[in-house]
Amino acid sequence: MAESGTTSTASTSATEGHASGKYKTEVAVAWTLVAIPLVYGVYHAVKAALQLFGG
């Protein structure tokens, strides 16, 4: 039962809807670090597929 109280407290604080500026910055940096290699990989995959299939 003690864990249930902890879980509801964590979910309540996560759903408040007011994220701090530091949190928003960290999320933006994290998504940038993920997006750059992802876009690079997709670009090269599409480029290779076009060459393979005569595009």
C-alpha cells in the first residue's frame, strides 16, 4: 500500500502541466541529440534506396 501512495504522488506531480524552464531545455537538448542522427540516417537510407531501385 505504501508504494501505491508513492506512485500516485509521482503521477500527480508529473501531470501538473507546469514544467520548469530547465526541464524544457533538457527535453529540447535530448530531442536534438536524438533527431540529428535520426535525420542523417534516414537521409542516407533514402539516398541508398533510390540508387538501389534506380531513382
